Amino acid sequence: MASSKATEYRWFFPADTRDKVSAHFTAGEYRQKNKPNEPWPINMLLAEWLEKLRVAAGGPIRITSGYRSPAYNRKIGGASKSKHMLGCAVDITCTVMNTWALAQAAYKVGFRRIGISPGFVHLDTAEGEAMWIYDRGPKSRWRKQIIRGASNAEIMDISGQ
Ligand SMILES: [Zn+2]
């Protein structure tokens, strides 16, 4: 079973939002939306798998949330241990795939930590394997509901593919 090993990969600290991270993504796309002056880390395993996913999707993938500073993460109500603060997580949308198909494609390129909401897919390269569904909790905050009792491959029904 493959596992995510983000820590074996280096982090890239871009100098400019226009820096190319991979064929289809620039550094600015990974940056948090309130445009801080501080540098933002990009995990290179995340970048590698996201590029593979973009190629597999065959259409545009938009990063709706990439790196978040701890202060920004708090402000928008992110999880207290959000992987977005480590630069190894993205929330994405794709115009040519529904969220379920996008999650399946993400699994196939290597992602093992996958969160699915009606409007976006969360992917990160932290250690381990987990899948969850987001729903809206109190104050309309996203809440993680972990899917338990099966491997990601079983959940996605793509074992052996
Ligand atoms: Zn996320």
C-alpha cells in the first residue's frame, strides 16, 4: 500500500507568484488569498501529484485554498491542525470532473488523504491514509466526517485498477 511521505520531499519557497511550480501551476496559485508578504511554503510532493492530477483530468484545476498562515487559517475557521498551514494541502475544483470523479482521480495519482465536499476536494500529503466528507456545522463552518471501516480503495471502489 502506498503511503504519503511529504516529509521526504523538500519544501519550495517561491520568490515570486509567477514562479513555475509545475507545467500547469504557478506559485501564486498556492498562496493564501489575502496575499501576505511572508513567503509561503509549497510541498513538492503536493506539487508533483497535483500536476499529475491536472494531466489526468485533462482540464483546468483551480486551487481555491492553498497555503494558509496560522492567523489566516484561524480567521477563516480552518481546522486547528490544518495541513494548509504546512503548505502540503490544497482545496481544488475542476470544471471537467465532478467532485467524486476528481477524488477518484486524485487517489489514482497517489493522494491518500482526501476530503470531499459538494463544491471542492481537499487533498494533502501528510502521513497516513484518511477519507472524509465535509458538511456544514454550526455557523456554517465546514465539519469533517471521517469515513471509517474501509480502506480508501474500498471506499472509492477502485481496488485493483
Ligand atoms: Zn482543505
